[in-house]
Amino acid sequence: MTVLRRFAAAMVAVTVVLAAGAAAASARVLIVTQRHVSSPHYTTIQAAVGAAHRGDWILIGRGVYVGSVRIKTPDLHVRGLNRNRVILDGRHRVGNGIVITADGVWVENLTVRNFDRRSPGDDDNGNEVWWEGAGSEGARIGIHGWWGRWLTAYDTGLLGGYGLYASHAVGGFLEHVYASGFNDSGLYIGACRDCRALVRDALVERNGLGYSSTNAGGHLVIEDSTFRDNGLGIAPDSEATDDLPPPQDGACDSGSNRSALPTFTSTNISRCTVFRDNVIADNGNLSVPANGTLLSAPAGVGVMLPGDYADLVEDNTITGNPNFGVLVFEQPNPYPPTAKTIDFQAAGNRVSDNRFANDGTASGGADIGLEGGLFGAMDSVDNCFSGNTFTTSIPANIEGTWGCQNATTPNGGSDLFNGVFALIAQSGARHSRGQAAPASQPAMPRPCAGVPKNPLCG
């Protein structure tokens, strides 16, 4: 077991123990049900949340519940009794599903669907479950401790924004989750220099973007998951004006980094933002919803690292992505340049031991692509590639000149400069439509386990 895998396992174990302790200290279980029961209960989730004290459980019976939920009380444990039959329904109205602004809140074993944006670019609405630590232009961490398990999030229209979303939040995870039909991304983690977060056993399909993370790095692991049939598969990035502070920095010491343009002097560095053991397949679906941001980004890419630093992409199966399996490039943001533009490089990233097949089949594509050394300090260096099973790369000889056996590697060069812009033009040729509701997803095996005695659990 690698150090990072031990870290991820330990993080899950610690958070489960802490949550169990909070549950044991609380004698209250607030029941939400639409059935007639003789015990005290609530008929809406928000009413129960509003009555809850720190450390309480909210236990939700089967049914379709309507309306947004906002959680401001810390250390709550919100759990449905059936993932597929406890549904919070937005009915395609403008708003968010569940918004959490408190520390230590669990959300488990339920479905949230069809909460919509006012327009495709409305970032304040259309999020199904959102741990909201601060506004998009803030820079503080507002949530310590956030956890979601056995969750389904989907939208069948064109205005769903994010599925499962954590911003300005640290110390959390998403496990056994599903997301589809969003015009931004199915899963999102952002605005945390050292996120201390884990995504495991996620199925993310038919979104504009499968997984995204702006300015999120440090100890952050995405593993054992499937990202398929999205417009774009996985795309962490650096941005100058949203989800501050920049950049996206996967180095293990990113928490102490205060530079938007970190530098690395070797390919032999410690990396703690890791994408591993995932299936990343057939991401080139132009029928999925897409907001304006995605219309100006390349589609048809499995893993895209625009302006990223010190990320590790390893041991993934990357297949059927028509433009690139993996694409690494520098990112001036905003672009075209303004007074706020930062010329983010792509530096210190490692792509190794991945299995590529049938990627880059479109004209100008390849299994692996690297561009850099054109903007700003021109320091898109020390990216490296090794041990991959692949056929094509741009530039050629990517595991030679840019092989991880080298102590340093040069800028990626300009071979892909025009190609990236061609991909952006292609991305605009969409025929978006709403996506079908998903099939039932695996539910929590024993939803009453760990819950204090209550009428719903017998």
C-alpha cells in the first residue's frame, strides 16, 4: 500500500470514528416521513433541519420531498433510508438542493434531482448538494469536515449546474456516488490549497464535464471511479478570479505555497493530488448540456490539466476519448488577457503507468498531448511521462525527451498551440439535450446501522 493510499484510508477511518462519536453523544433522532406515524415527526426535511441541534440525526423515510434545504447547524448527520426512494426534487425550478454552510455535516443515502440554474451561466443555483464554505470570490476556508456517501444527483434538463459540490471546504470525501446531466460538472472540489479530500467509487456520466476542481490541491485523491460519456472527463485547473486562491497545486507542501506560479526544479518531487485506478472512457459526448465556460474549453479529452502543477495521473484505463487521452497545457486566465490575467504554467506533473486505447482518433489528436513555454515566465517544465501503454503523442518521443527518467524536462513547445484552439471551436458545435434519468444505484446496505434508537428503524 502506497503512502498516499494509506493516507486516504486513514482519513476515511478517522472521519468515520469522529462521526460515530458525535452520534453517540446525541440522543436525538429527528424523523422525516410522509407516512402516518404516531411518533413525533416532520413532513419536510427543512423543518427537521431547522429544529435540529448540534450532533443530531435527521432520518428520512421514503418519499419525494420538494424544496431546497439549507443546513447551518454543525455536526448533523442527514441520512435517507433508501438511496433511490428518498428523493429531494427541485422540479426544474431555480435554486439549490441541499446547501451546507456548517462544519462536520454528513449527507447520505438519498437522491437530489432537477434543481436548476436561472441561466446556463448562473453559478449561484442549480447545485444538487453543495458544501459551501465561501463565495466564489472569497479565499477563506469556511468548512472543516464534509462527507457524502451513497448519493445520487442528476438533472434531466439543460440547466443543472453541479451535482455534488464542495468549495472552500477541507477534510471530506465522496464515496459511492453518482452524477449525471449537469451543464458544468458532475463532481466538483475547489478553492482549497490543501484539500485533504477523497473521491472513491464514483460513477459520473453524461455531464458537460465529469470531474472538475479549480485551485484545489495538496492531499486530494480521486480513485477507483468511472468517468464516461461526458463532454470532457476530468479537468482540474488554475483560475485567477474564481474559487480563490490560485493555483491548482498538487504538491504535498501546497498548503504553505503562497505563489500563483510555483516552480519545480526536478521531475523527482512529491505529489499528493492523485488521479489513479480510474476508468476514463468515451468522453466526447456533444449531446450533453454545457454552459458558456465549457463551450470555450476543449471537449473529447479524458484527462485535461490546464495550468496545473505537480499532479499525478497513474494506473488509469483511458480509452475512446476522441481528441486526447491526456492533455497537459499552460493556461493564461482570463483569456483573452486582461489586467487580472495570470499566465499559469503546467509544471511538475507526472503521467505514468496508464493504459491508453483508441484515444486521439480525431484529426490532430493523440493519446498524450503536451504544450507549454509560450506565455508568461515560460516555465511549463518538469512534466514527465513514463510506463504508459500508448500509441501516439504530441510532441513525439514523449517518454524520451519528457521521460520521468530525466532529472528535468523542457517546455512542451508549441506543437499543440493551434490544436488546442481548434478543439475549442469543435466544442462549440454542440447539440445539447436533456439526459435521461439514471437507473437505480446501489444503496447503503444497512441504513439503520449506527443510528440511535428511533421509530423508523424499529
